[in-house]
Amino acid sequence: MGMTITEKIMAQNSGRDRVVPGQLVWTDVHTVMTMDYLGKQTFNKLHDLGVTDVFDKDRVICVSDHLVPPPTEQFATMLNQWREAVREHDITHFYDLGRQGIAHQIMVEQGHVLPGKISIGTDSHANTYGAVGAVGNAVGVTDAAVAMATGKAWFRVPESVKFVIKGEWQPWVMAKDLSLYIMGMMHWNGHLIYKSLELEGPAISALDMAGRMTLCNMTVDLGAKNGIIAPDEITAAYLAPVAKGSWSPLASDPDAHYDAIYEVDVTNVGPTLAMPDKLDDIVPVEKVVGRKFNKAFVGTCTNGRVEDFAMMAKILKGKQVHRSVNMLAVPASQTVYLESLKLGYIQTLIEAGVAIDTPSCAACAGIHTGVAGDGDVVLSAGNRNMKGRMGSKNAQIFLTSPAVVAVSAITGEITDPRTFSL
Amino acid sequence: MAKIQGTAWVAKTYVMSFDMIIQRFWTAPIDPVENSKWVMAGVDEAFNRENGFVDQGYTFIVAGHNFAGGGKSIEHCVTGLMGAGIKAVFATSFARLQFRNAINYGLPFVTCRDMNLHCATGDVLEYDPETGIIQNLSNGQTFQSLPQEPFVSEVAEAGGLLEFVKRKIADGTVAELR
Ligand code: SF4
């Protein structure tokens, strides 16, 4: 029997001809990412291992994202300790404030993840790397330290499930809507927990890299071990100017085994939204139109890319954000920021009354810029909406696409973009 | 490995990692005793005070799907449970991040389907890590869990992944790990 793409990657990187689900294997790791929040702890663990040099200083990637610019004295001090540790280990690729971005965006946009390889990071959304056909996995600081020391990590080979996405993307529908739609289909009842989630089909081939990143990013929120899309010409074109290393194409065998295969016709997917507190409480946007909110937020590793800024700018051009709404948009990296600036999106958004903040995780994890307070109702294009996620436990967070956030920001209530005329 | 006996806390609903260790402790140093003080604080209001969970004296946790879900990589969830005296967690399924952290620290996360439907908080359980058999001494039911992988026992015996890898580095066999 053939192997799935994830099984192939795990076999190739562990020096085996084949692996089977359930097997525990040690594999080579192409890159290890750690960021400000847990970076210092990771280097401490490396120290506990009795190791001073990382396995390859070009392949340990350090990024400041959760805490920059530092919102408190405590975090400023943490950042200083983190910088010290990075310097001490002479890390080649350090994306600190000024060159910063959300780590997962940086890892992909700067070519630190490659098809057919395994990259890990000390943050949950490392699943994003599957967008280029890599196995991307989040690990704790112990695993990251071991990988930094040895270039290896252990994995349990996951069972795979496949989503075949067919049909035509409808106007105003974004990859985020499909992510939420799948969440609503599957819930957290075990069908995806610990599995490798493979996405394929004509509607995936039609998707740009930004959309693929959104989809793979949210597979962690679905409970999957990794999300993956086999590399194609779009991947190759994206990686050509940035790839740090060489790679060769690979795909699942036609006779690979899947625990389940699901089909989604994207023609039927409309603007979609997750209700506050529970990510698998999914409704079509038309069910909640008219709901008032006071904060609009677009950014994060899920939806802070140039394409997301393009969508917002298209909607907000010549329009004004409603006076009862504060809207904040945060590019996912300095590269995204600059590109959106050059393309005029930033100007359009500022003219419409949107506040732009310097790239970081911003309000997503409730740490800085734009945290939610008591009574806030946030319409967010982020990935998590549990109580207290963005700050106050007495705030409500609706999750949706940048298109829904932008259109709704104009009207001041949740609005279906399909009913809105530009 | 000897059999373990003790009382169980049975989860009524999903147990999420960000509730096991609430946000203000995410950056705390990793230390079982420290991390145990506020472990599970967000899971149940009854545990939302210093040593709220520790004071219950539970030995086991029994849960349904997606234990420690929500995709947080913080290791404090596992060290906090260990500091609180938890010797094994039985669940229908585990979220992968904490599943690896548990293995890395040597706390058995044991996959056992639907045990939560047949156990109540306060029941006395006996777990035999060698056979994977779990007995509910309070109601006489028996459960067969997945047997433990040799690698998992090796790591536990070494006292955790760091020690395990440290030994491999010391004896020059780390490159042979595969
Ligand atoms: S943007 Fe949000 S989800 Fe993404 S890495 Fe930052 S805090 Fe985590």
C-alpha cells in the first residue's frame, strides 16, 4: 500500500522506506523556530541538556512576535533576556523588532520551511507550514531544545484524513470561511484529533499561498496534528525567491490509506462565523446579521497577509468605519506591512478610519495592542475565541473572515458581504 | 512498574489546556510544585484558588475526547498535574501537544475509550501500567487501555526526555536515534 504525503515525509526524514500510523519515530528536523514568549525557556532547556552550540545556527530561527513592542516592564525585561540568549548562541536568523513578524508568517515568507521537510516551533500554529507541503508541528520547549541540540525530534506517525475541496469559490468567500465551515462540520468530537489533515482538489489548487496558509494554520484549532497541501506550481513560484535550501516535489500515493475522506463543495460555502466562546459553534453569517459589535480586528498568523489587506482595502475604499466601531488592522510581518503600503492598502484603510499597528500578535492573545475589556464585542479575523482570549473574560469574540470584518465595520453591525454594494 | 491506586477526578466536559494553566501563569518557570498551585484553575470554579486542585488529593484524571485541547504548547499543564500528585490521565483522546509533553515528562497519558462514562469523581481506581488494565474498585468495572510503547517507558525510566537525550549524547548514540 502507498503512503500519504505526511507518512512519506516522516519516512524520508527518519531514514526509512516506510512508516505506519501509530509508529514512534525520530526524524531529522529541517528548522526549529522559537519566539520571544518561550524562547528564553527553550535556551534554558538547551543549557539543562549540557549543550552550548545549536545543531545548525542557520536552522534555528528566532522571532519576536508576542511581546513586541513590549507592553509592560516585565515583558521588556523578558525580551532583553531573550535577546541575550539569542546573541549568545550566535543565531543567524533573528527577526527582532524592526524586522519582526508573527513567527509562522516569517517561517513561510522567508523560506525557512520547505516541501518534504519537517519544521517545528514552540507555538501552536506551526501547522501553518503545511501550506508549502512541509510537516509543521508545534512542540513544547523541551522538544525544541532537544531539536536545537540534535537536529532531531520524535513523532508519532499520525493517521491521515483527506478533505477533497471541489467547486468554485464564491465572491467574498475566503479560505477562512472554509476553515470555519470545516470546523462546523467536524467539531471536536475526535474525528480529527491527532490526525494529519490533507487538503486537495480543484478549489485548493485554485487557492493562493495566503489562503493555503490560513487553512493549514487553523488545522491546529480543528485538533489535527498537522495540515498539509502538496506542493504545486503556485508553491514553487512562491518559494523560488525565498527558499533557504533545495527541495523536491512530493505527493500522496493514489493508494494511500485514509481513515476518512470528506468532500466539500466550496460553491456551497458562504461567509461563515464562529460564535463567541466556542470555536466549533459555527453559523453562516446570514444567521447573525444585524448583531452589534464595537471592535473590529484583522491580523494574526491566520489573516494578517497582503491578500487580507487587499480584501479590506477593496471593501473600505472611499468608505468610513462606523463611528461606533474601533477597527484595528495589524500586518503579520514587516514584509507584509511594506508590501501593503506600496500597494496603497494601508493608505486606503487609514483614510477609512482604521488604525494600523506595527506587526506583532497584537490583541490575538490578549497581551498587548488592542486587548478586549469588559463588555467589548469583538468581530475578529483571528483564530481563537475562548473566554478571556483577547483580554477580559467579559468580552465576546466572534471569528470570521477579513471580508466580513471590513464590511461589518462600515455598517456597525454584522453584515453579509454578499448584500453589500461597493 | 508497580500498580497505582487512588481516587479519580472525572471531567464532565472538554478540558482545555488554556484552562488547565490560565494565562497569567503561561510564562511562569517550569516547576511541578509551583505550577501545581494554580493548575486546573480555569477548568472548574472549585479549583480556582491557590492549591484548589492539589488539595483534592486526586491520583487520576478521567476524561473524554481531546484532553488538554486547544493547542497550547506550554508544558506547565503536565508539570502542574504532576506537582498535584496525578499519576496517570485516562482519556478517549488527547490533544497532541500535551500528549507529547506528558511523554517527555514521564506522566502516563493513557488512551482508553469512554472510561469517563463509567466512572465518577471520587471513585477508587487501580492502574497496572504493565498490562494496561484499569479497575474501578468502586463499581467493579474493568477497562483495557492501549499498552505503553517501549520508548515511552524508556523516557519515563530516564526521568524525562531531557535526561534520556542527555544520556544518548554522553554515550555518543544520539545520531542513532531514528
Ligand atoms: S497571532 Fe495569535 S495565534 Fe498566531 S502566533 Fe500570535 S498569538 Fe498565536
